[in-house]
Amino acid sequence: MGAKPSSKGKARQPRRWWLRVLAGAAIIVVVLFAVALGIIATVDWSKYAATVQAAVKDATGRELVLGGSVKTGIFPPRLLIEDVAFGNARWGSRREMVKAKRVEVRTALLPLLAGSIRLKVDLVEADLLLETDAKGVGNWEFGEVAAKPASGGKGALPDVDLEWLRLTQATFQYRDGRTKKVRRIAVDEGLVREKGFSGREITLKLSVDGVPVTLAATTDAPVLPALVRGLPLGLTLEARTTGASMRAEGRMTLSGGAASGKMKLSAEIDDTQRLARVAGIGLPKLPPLKLAGEFDGRKNIYALRKFQWSAGKSSASGELAADMSGARPKISGMLASPFLDLTEILPGTGTGKVAAGNTGRVFPQEPLPLDALNAVDATVQLKVARFIVTRQFVAEQVSGEIALAGGRLRIDSLTAKAGGGDVRAAGQLDASRGKSAQFNLSLTGAGIELGRIAAALGHPDEVSGGLTEVKADLRGTGASVAALAGSLSGHARVVTRSARVKRGLVEQMGADVMVQILNAVNPARKTEPYTDVQCLVVNVPIQGGVVTIDRTVALETPQVGVSAAGTIHLGHETLDLSVRPNAKEGIGIGVGGLASLVKIRGTLAKPTVGIDAAGAAGAAAQVGIGMMTGGLSILA
């Protein structure tokens, strides 16, 4: 009678069974591995080049050129191709869309046997050209050829992952067929590698149109499957260039050309012009910028929430949203600012200096971005607690809505406080026709005290009083600021009463021509600590860009009355004015102490001021003396 198996032996049997299974599986893997190595080692892959080229031609309509050798390796399995090129569109600027000196592709064999492709790619001197034709069609669009289904039918997407990628001396170019502009990105070094359990680390050292840029990113999952299958991807991205840095962190999903998810964004920009070169946009030189916010995208609606922005002493916050579901994007939002200084953000604003570019003109001739007005619709609520518009004007409690629809930029009612008074503005810039815009503006102001404005601008003891009223109705047509000014028509009226101005304030504000005029009409001003303005009136019609002054501009002080006549041609940017001072009786200023007639001629950018004694008698008849009776006669 045989001995009974012990309980200890029974316990070993299941364990031995699993060991046999594992051993058998290992043997199968080894056999398959050996077979695969044998196939890779014995096949001459260059013989299949023509087959591969024909398949690419059939799928895309483009030529695949394998100019060099095609080699394979075993440990690890790899494919090495030299001098490879992929053809460009027929209308392209060069024959190749993509070309590379050397392409090496390696894959892990065990995942490959399980139907999973794990790639490691090495690209040397890759050169990619993306371009559009005059109609905006891209060379990456393959048309009807690429749309044909493969003869074998549509199968499931393979499990493909890019575990490692190295770029060496790569070049990327984008050429706009409409503008003929070319953007060039040169990659000195680029590396994608595994990080952690399944994440990726991406580093790039490149230059954009000659400006060096570094990019560093990490993900929590493989990048290629996430992009191909539209899977969520955790991402941290940092970008740096000279004078600027940016950081983004969050989770995004890219699917069907749309992005969804949430990202925290922040940026610090010390040099806006260098950044503009990288972005390919035009930006003025600005003070250091700081930006922060949260991007939220879902179902073609993209929002920038908790938005914060600062430039120098100016700052703003709010929210913006863009609805991309329709034919035209719709933007909505709200912006609030405790302090906004245009003279700091845009140096030269309101200083009366020549327009940028040394053109010798005050009004810029560059075309307005009318196409941009037709590209989107928008409604934005605006609130600014304190708004320095120019070096001579500050407003408070600015509030209004800016609307853009169908190419028409409209402000129905913009309200503000200025010098304790109320200011209201309404207007429209209609660019719906595309080539030019129609402009109209209605502006009213009442109870504005110049002394309070001067105090708000940092001159508390320079001006007192100066109650002012403003009314203007203007319209024009053109495709640039210069064209709008040259076609301007309407009427403008400004009345100021009872102001005391400290000597030197006008000089501090940079109004050199005004200083020359005041000194010419009243030389005694140079020794007087203050100038008392009893009344200042500007009441002028404007027609076709020509401001006509016919006894409609006058100034009255206790000592003298000054009136003017002439024209200002906004289109030509020229002026020809005659200014006549008249001494009041019993004030101790003789006729010899005043200029007979002051002439102002030249251009708006460089006017000249001179005393015309020879023509005084004839010209004086054209210059009325309405101000001598109190100045109110010219208000009609």
C-alpha cells in the first residue's frame, strides 16, 4: 500500500503548475523573439522602397524620395534611412515639404509582439515647410487623394507611443501665401524622454526669427496617444526668452481641433518688442507687463477667468470668453481697472509729438486693422476708476460698453467724471465695407474744472478755477487715422471761464508753441507769476478736414484780448493763423508792448511762430475783436 502524499506536497502542486505556465510562456516569447530577429536580420528592406513609395503616393498624391541607404539593426530592432524627403504641394515654393538627412526609428520588440508600438526616433537636420497659397489652402491638405479609403478597409488605430525623440539641427518654416511673410524656427536641440511611470519630459532650445527661446514641459501620460485618441493630458509648460517668461499648468484634452480643460496661466514680460518678434505681431514698447489667469475651455467656448494684468502702475482685472461655435467668434467679458495711464502704457500718447516712424506727420498713415473688426463680434463692459488719457487730461469713474458686431465698433454711452464735471461720449467706427471705415463721435462735457484736473495730474498749485464746457460732433471716412482726420467734418466748441494759471505750467506740459504765442502777444507774461484767464473760447466748424477760424477763437485776460483767424488743414497737416492782441485801456500796457500781429504757419508737427509787422494792418481787419466786449459774441 503506497504512502499517502503529504499535505506539504499538495501545497506545492499549484505553485509548480504556475511555474510551468510561466516557463512555457517564456519559451514562446523567446521563440517568437528569435524568429523576429531572424526576419529582421535576413530581409533586405531596401528592396521594398518602391512598394513603400507607391503606397505613400497612392495615399497622399505626393512623392516619397529615399535618396540614401535603408539599413536595419537587430539589437534593438531599428530602421535607419538617410536622405529622405516628402514632396510638397504642386503650387509650393519648393519641391519638398519635409526632408531630413538622417532618420532612425527604434522600437521595443516585446510590446511590438503584443501589438503595441513603442518608438524611439532620432531626426538629424530635419527641415519642415508649412505654407499656404494665395487662397489660404495649406500644403498639409492632401485633398481628394488622401480622402480615399485604403483598399483594406478602415481598421482600429494601432497603439503607438513615442517614448523618446531627439531633434538635432532641425528647421521649421511657415510661409503665408497671402502676405508672403515667412516665420522661421531653428531647433538647436530637442528631446522627448520618459519621466516617471508614464509621463514625458520635453525640452527644446530653439530660436524664432533669430530670437532665442527655451521650452520645458512635463506630462503625466504619453503625449502621442493623448493627441491621437483625444485623451486628457496633465501638462506643465514653461517658456523663456530674453525679457519674457511664461508658465502654464493644468489638464487639457485636444480632440478634433478643439481644446478643453483648465490651465493656470502666468507671464512676466520685460521686453514687449522682443516678444512681439517671437509672436509675429506688432506691439509698442510697453513698461514691464505681468499677466495671470485661468484658461477654461469646453465645447468650443474658451474663457479666461480671474484675469489680472499690470503694466507699470496701471492694472486691470476681469473675465473674457470666446464662443467659437459659429462662423464668427463671439467675445464677451468685463474689464475693471483701478488705475490706467495711457501716457505710461503708450509713451507719446497725448504729447502732441510727431507720429512714430519719423514721417514728419502727427496723424499716423498706417492702415487701421479693419479686417480685425470684421473677424469677430464682441461685447465688453469697461470700468476704470482713474484714467489718465493724455498729459493734459484725466478722467474718473469711466464706465461704458464697447460692442463690435458685423464690423461695426460702437459705443452707445460712455460716461466719466472729469474735474468734478460730467463727460458723455457716443460713437461708431463702421468697417463693415472692409476697405474704409466711417467714423462719428458725439462728445459733451459740463462742469469740468481745469484746476481739479491739474491737481489730479500732479499740479495742485498750478491752476485754479477754469470752469469748462465741451461739445463736439464729428464725422469722417477713411482707412487710417490720417485719412479720417483729412475727411473730418462737424463742429467743436470749448468755453473756459475764470482760470488762474501759474507761469511755467504750460512749459512743463510741453506746449512749446503755445508758450511762444503767449510770449509774443504779451511780453509782460514772462515776469508775471500768474496769468488770469477771464474767458477762452474755441467755436469752430470743420468741413472736409479743414478747420475754419473766423473770429471764433479768442482769449481774454485782464490785460489783453486776443482773437484769431485762419485755417488748419488736417489732411495736409498745415496751418495758417493770424493772432491779434489788443491791450485794454487803463491797465498800463502800451501798444508798443504788444505784438501787432502774430503769424502761425507751417505744419502741425513743426509750426513756426513769428511777428508780422508789415502785414499787420491788412490782416488785422480779418481778425475780429469780439473778445474786447467780453468774448460772448463769438459763442453764437
